[in-house]
Amino acid sequence: MAPLTPPEITQIISDAALQVVSGLGMTEDVRLCIVYEEAHTLVPEWNSAVGDGDRAAANGTARAILQGRKYGMGCLLITQRTANVTKTILNQCNSVFAMRTFDDTGKEFLANYVGRSYADVLPNLSERHAIFFGRASQCEHPVLMRANDRAAFVQVFRAAHPPAVPGNNAAAPIV
């Protein structure tokens, strides 16, 4: 048996997830969200795919994502290279968080979502800042936002929710 590539494994998982949620019937409720971290390696654009198998796998994953929406299956694409992710999936994104980017191809793609003036700001964004736009926002225009600093978040969270004391049979703390 030949080894499977990441795009082929991604298609198998996406198809299996689609089969499960479609068996539950159509819904407007969210049932499942698949996270595609490093999406440019899992669902590559045709010119970024290593071979025909990866191109076919990316197309299969895109089909599962598109069909899965009516059954409550969504996805979260995370990538640093929008230019290398299949546009079939990217064009279906309802909400976009665009962080600092320097490549022209990525900026051009994002300009279609957030507008030219916002896309031109992307190379100058500070760490943990993003331009947010889409259905998940109540604003009609893109919003400049700052993401939480994990260390500050944990400090505030721990002040309100101190870790369990060892030996008292409490659940292990989540950090």
C-alpha cells in the first residue's frame, strides 16, 4: 500500500465527516467544525499540489466542505499562504481574519474580501492584530481587531479560577 499524502488523508477525514453529518439530515444548526491547520498543505491550490493525487484529494475535500454546510458541517481554514490554498474553498469563506501578510498574491485575494484600502494595511499590522470581516461580525465594514495575549488571558483566568488543590479529587486544571 502506497503511503498517503496529507491532502489524501484530509479528503478521507472530510468525506467520513460528511457521511456522518449527512446521515443526520439537513440542519441550520452547527454540528461539526473541522479545523484545517496549515491549510496550504492539506487543501492546496492546483499549482501548489505535488501531483494529480493531491489535486484530486483537494477537490474531494472542497466538495465535502461545500456539501457539508447544509448538514451543519463547517470548517476553519488556517494558513499563512492564501495563495496556495484551493480557491474553491477560500471563496466559500463566510468570515475572514486576515493578519499581517507581505505576499502580493495573498493581499490581492484578501482585497476581494476586505477591500483594497484594508488589504494595503496588512503588511503594517502589529503582532496579534487582524482585519476581521464577514458574517460572524455585526459590522458592515471590516474591523481592525487585536487578539488576546495568551499570558494575560491565563493570568486573568487563573485569578478567577484558581487551579485545583492536589489531593482533593478535583479535576485537573486546564491551562
